[in-house]
Amino acid sequence: MSLTKPQLSFSQIINMNVGFFGIQYSFGLQQTAVGPLYSFLGAKEGELPLLFLAGPVTGLLIQPIIGAMSDKTWSPKYGRRKPFFLIGAILCSLCLLAFPFSSSLWMAAGLLWILDAANNTAMEPYRAFIADKLPTNQLAKGFLTQSFFTGLGITLANVSLFVFQSTIKGSSSVGIPYWVYGSFFVGSACSIGSVLWSVSKTPEIPPSEEELAALRASDRGFLTPFLEIIEAIGDMPKVLWQLALVYLFQWYALFCYWQYVPLSIARSVWNTSSEENLKLYEEAAAWTGLVNGFYNIVTFMSAFGLVTLAKKFGPKFVHIVCLLGATVSLMILPNIHDKYLLFAPMIGFGVAWASMMGVPYLLVVNDLPKERYGVYMGIINMMIVIPMIIQTLSFGYIFEHFLGSDPRNAITFAGGLLATAALATSLIKTSPDKFA
């Protein structure tokens, strides 16, 4: 990559991030539709954490490996990062097409493993893509544009659940409602279509002659990516270790929220569960899609505002305030009994989600060597998925023995973890502000 990166126009930054929309549409379906689909196939509430193990495990294994591989890749025709998120998007689209045809719980769980592997293959290079393309003073806009498309993609995924549930009736022989099919089919089209747009509209910056020489001379053996990950972890800047502590609490909390918010809303508003009244639970799940869609509307509406705030007050302060706002939101949510009032606390949660998807990268990007952007973005994702793995293995016990098997308590518990994440953020020592 050249030493001086050109300033990009706002439309160019939008074009390069459009593909993130499709990736996050798929992620939105995983957040809101997969849990109910598991319930339609007979899953018990206490089984949900283990059934969601696919996401964190595939993220742990795939993202750092793809990051290390993309650091060592260059094709004059296809680029460095784009081949990886294109392959991931194709696989993701195929999985989304197949998902609603699941004939058993374990078929659905198996497809989730493949879908998450594809999503992680596509997502990891996108983070490095931003760092590759943009000069330092445009990084905030680049990463928070991804937050914008995160909110937009997940919003449409969640709203599709509500719209299709209201208009498409009937269910398959195994009990999956036909409205679920519609959401997954739209997600399949969005995944591949949006990535193809970004691939066609955004050229990558070619490596310099020195970088090309280093790429040609580098070892390309099977174990090379694994060795580079180990070496990068050994050389990891201190600020990344501090971010890992934040992520331990932040992402454990988010996994609790995504797994249990449909069940919590079913209890607090509809006074039922998936095991007591499946029809009422369908209504609750569809309304949850609308609630989650609303917080993601807030996310894409607030993302660019966070750019200004991060430049003025610093990313650390912004992230602390956003996490505390989400804490209040999750403490209030389980105590609301009117379905229309559920949208109010989602304002704070939506702003926090915008911050989570962009601001932490601003805390660390200036401390990362540019020739290792890919592998370090993968390592940051390891910091995301390890708490998720811990959650899937531990939360079932916590849910049954400490939270009374009540999903409303799971949401409150998640709120307390976000407050702890805010405290951990305050301990981060950041580099001087370079984002103005």
C-alpha cells in the first residue's frame, strides 16, 4: 500500500461499505430469527446458549486465520481483502436460502455453523479494508459508516420478520412458519447483492514494491497463518489487552440479550413462553423483531453523530457514555408490560450498538502496525467471540441456578455486565487523538 492514502469522498466511503449491509442483514436474522426458529423446532429455553455456540467458535477459528491470510494476499485483478468477503457472501447466501428448510433442530444448528463460518469469512476483511483504504483523519467516518450499515441491515432484517409474520400465514410440516422463509430469502439476496456492489465500486490500494517483495518472500505454508497469529498475540499492544477486558463483559452481555430478549418480552408483555403457548410466542417473537429493528434504526441514525462526538470528546468518553445508556435500557426493558413502551429504552441501546460496532476500533487502530491490520482485526474478533463461548458454556447454569430460569432476569443481568464494561473502558490508556 502506498504511504500516502488519498482522501475519499463521502460517496466513496459509502460505496466501500455497502457490502457490510448484507453481512449485517444476515447477522440480524441470527439475532432475532434463529432463536424462535429453534423454538419452533422444539428447543427448550435452557438449551439456547449451547445452540448458539456456532457463532463464537467459528469467529474464534476463522476470523484471525482469514485476517492473517489476507495480510499475505495480493492479486492485481481481485485485490487483497475483497476475495475473502466475496467468497464469504456467496456461502452466506446459500446458507440463508437453505435455513428455513431445516427439518430438525440439529439440521438448523448445523446450518448455523456453516452460516457463521461464511459471515466471519466476509466480515473480518471488511475491518482491515477500512484501515487499508482510509487516511487517519477519515477512520472515524469509515468505521462508523460500518455502524450505519450495521443498523440499516439489522433493522430491515428485524422489520421483515414483523411484516412477513403479519402477511404470510401457514407453516411447514415441521412447524416452521412460512413468514420465516420470506425473511431468509430476502437476506440471501441482500448478502450477495450488496457485497457485489462494493467489490465492483471500490478498488484496493496496491502494495508498494517493497511490500510486494516482502509478500513474495514470505512463507506461504499451511501453518503460517497460525504462527503469525501466535506471534501477533505475543507482540500485542497493551491497549488491545485493555480492550479485551471491556469486550469480556460487553459481548457476554450482548449474547445474553440476543438469546433471551424474545423470551423476556413474551413473559413481560404476553405473559407466556414458547413452551406454554406457541401461537402467542410467535406474536412476541415478531414484535421482538420490530423492537430490535427500532434500536437498529436508532443505530444508523446516530452513527454519523458519533463521528462528531468522537472527534470532539474522544472515543473513550463516547463509548463509556453509550455503554451506561445501554445499561439503563436493559434494566428497564424487562419491567415494561405495554408492547408499545418497549421502544423507549431501545433508544439508548441503539446508540450504544452504534458505538460498539465502530468506536472501539478507534481506541486501538493507531497502535496497530499497518502490515498486520488483517491479523489484528481477527484477534480483536477473538476478543469478541471468546466471551460468547464462555457465555454459551456457562450461562445455562447461571440461568437455571441464579436467575430462576426467568428470561427477564437474563436481560437485567446483561445490563449489569454492560455497566462493568463501561468501568473497564475507563481504564483504557488511549493514544493521543488523531481523528480530528
